[in-house]
Amino acid sequence: MAATFRGTTPEPPDVRPRLTVLSGPSGVGKSTVVAHMRKEHPEVWLSVSATTRKPRPGEKHGVHYFFVTDEEMDKLIANGELLEWAEFAGNRYGTPRAAVLERLEAGEPVLLEIDLQGARQVRESMADAQLVFLAPPSWEELVRRLTGRGTEPPEVIERRLEAAKIELAAEPEFDVTLVNTSVEDVARELLALMDVV
Ligand SMILES: Nc1ncnc2c1ncn2[C@@H]1O[C@H](COP(=O)(O)OP(=O)(O)OP(=O)(O)O)[C@@H](O)[C@H]1O
Ligand SMILES: Nc1nc2c(ncn2[C@@H]2O[C@H](COP(=O)(O)O)[C@@H](O)[C@H]2O)c(=O)[nH]1
């Protein structure tokens, strides 16, 4: 299992945090890992974010995101309905607060897949959250994955890669780093960190 941990394999804490945040540069494979993990462990509850980004082909409202207008996002923010929110590569994204708190209250394992700015906000508001950084095996592989996904035009890829440089530099702020060489290995390690298996 230690194969994809960078640095020392962390000791399991005595009391596991129940909220886990998965972050990492765009294209590193966060959604792929989470989808793989939830196929076998649907009991892991993944927060569905609100975003002003337009849906990609195949993305469904309420499943992949709540796709909202700028005005709707303004209201969510103004009404304090988001646990955290950030602007990323020209769009806004945020985590609906109520659903997360309900699931935590019910004692369920809760996962957020969000960017660095959001992870920092969660660290501030929920000190016992576990912050996991997903790193690419190399910069070249990150570029290959983001480009190869084929969902963004070149100028958006450029913006995301600029953001990726900042995100990669912030790796030491996280509790654990997993290197996404193998989706299966990382999914298994994430489940273990969440105390699901
Ligand atoms: N371990 C891996 N090896 C090879 N390719 C991978 C691996 N993990 C993910 N990928 C591929 O990399 C691309 C990006 O993955 P994914 O969309 O999951 O990234 P992401 O981190 O969720 O991106 P974003 O933050 O932009 O939403 C996809 O085409 C996916 O199939
Ligand atoms: N701070 C937040 N970041 C979020 C949230 N939901 C998703 N994200 C992150 O945005 C980027 C881009 O996502 P994409 O779907 O457009 O590729 C990526 O890093 C996501 O993790 C959120 O609620 N808050």
C-alpha cells in the first residue's frame, strides 16, 4: 500500500477525522479515483458542488454538479449556504454546507473533491478535517492527462496548468500526499485513510 505515499507513511490517528478533502491539480485524476472508489463503496458520501461552469457532455445536474447561474451563485454565497467557495480558472465552485453537516451528523464518511483555495477554507473552519493531496507522477504526465481528457480548449488548459503550478507548490500544507500512478492503489489508500476498509 505504501507505494503511492510520498514521504513517510502516516501513522493512523487515534480518532479518525470524518471529513476528508481531496485536492490536487486539474487533470491529476481526482474524479477518476473517486468514481472508482465509490463503485465498490457507495457508502462514501461525496458532496455535490455548485458551479457556474457549463456542463461537459454527459455531466448531469445534481449528479456531477449543481449547475447554477452567476446570480444563483451570488445568492448562495450571500446567504451563507456554502461551506467554502472559490473561483477557479474563470468559474466559481462551492460546497453546499447543509448537506455536508447533515451527513457528518449522521456519522457517515464524507468526501469533498475541491481545489486548493477551498481546502484552505475547510482547514480554517473544520480543524479536524483530513486534507489529502493527489499528486501526478510527473509534470509531463499531468499535462498529458489534462490535454488527453479533451474537455477543455487550449486557453482553458493553459489557465488550469498555471493554477496547477500554485497547487503543486502547496503540497506541504496537506496531511497526506498520494501519488496517482495507479487509480486502483490510490482508491484503496483513500478508503483506508477514511477508515472505510
Ligand atoms: N492513474 C491514472 N493513469 C492514467 N490516466 C489517468 C489516471 N488517473 C486519471 N487518469 C486520466 O486523467 C484524466 C483526468 O482525470 P480526472 O478528470 O479524473 O482529473 P481531475 O483531477 O478530476 O480533474 P479536474 O480537477 O479538472 O476535474 C482522465 O482522462 C483520466 O482518465
Ligand atoms: N473550492 C472548490 N473547488 C471545487 C469545488 N468543486 C470542484 N472544485 C474544483 O474545481 C476544479 C475544476 O473542476 P472541473 O470540474 O471544472 O474540472 C477542480 O480542482 C475541482 O476539484 C468546490 O465545491 N469548491
